[in-house]
Amino acid sequence: MTVPLFSTCCFTIIDFNQGWNKINDGVITKLLGILNGSFHREATTFTNREYMETYNICYKMCTQRTPHNWSEDLYLRHGETFRTYLSSTVLPFLKGKTGIYLLQELSTRWDNHKLMNRWMKNFFQYLVRIDNNEKELI
């Protein structure tokens, strides 16, 4: 069940689950597909529209007034996405491998991790920026 967006005056409140589902079902699912080989890496990139829609959702979710400010929840879900990918996808590929096969797989997975990190940083750039600003205030 999707929770509809509702408008108040000049802006739209985005519910956490609705916003996260749009991000997850859109770019995160596609990114994980690229990393897992479901898409050809060089041929598949994110369109400007996909990038901007995701950035805008993240920005809006982080700038809504309390109790609709989802910065902390997005930050936690962002980290959970990495932990889930590493434990459910990467770790099983590394287990049981030794020697050169382990090094080859580790090299491939490290390249994937760098790609995932770069795109997630881009998609959640506003979240990273406000986290850095808060750290500077401490």
C-alpha cells in the first residue's frame, strides 16, 4: 500500500516509506543489478532524470519540518543498504575461496564496492552534506 503525498500550502510532505520505496525501487535496485551483473556495467548508467529525482526526494525528505524530517532515518537506511549488500551478496562469494581465486574475487568485489559507494554518495549527497555540517558544529 502506498501512502499518497499530501500537499500543505506550497510544498508536499513525503512520507518516509513512500520516499524510501521510490529511491529503493528506482536507483538502488538498478545499482545492485549493475553490481550483480544483471546489467552490462558500461552500457547501463543512470539518466539525469533518475539522478535528479532521487536527489530531490532525498533533499525534500531531509528538509521537511519535524516530525516529517527523515534525515536520520535515511542515514540509517543508507547504511543498512551497504550492510545488507555486503553480508548477503559479497560475503557468500568470498567464503570458501582461497589463494588466487580469493584475491580475484576480492578485487572484483572491491571495484563493485567503490562503484556502489560513489553512486550512493551522489544520490544521497545532501544527506552527506548535512551530516558533515553537523559534525563541524560539535
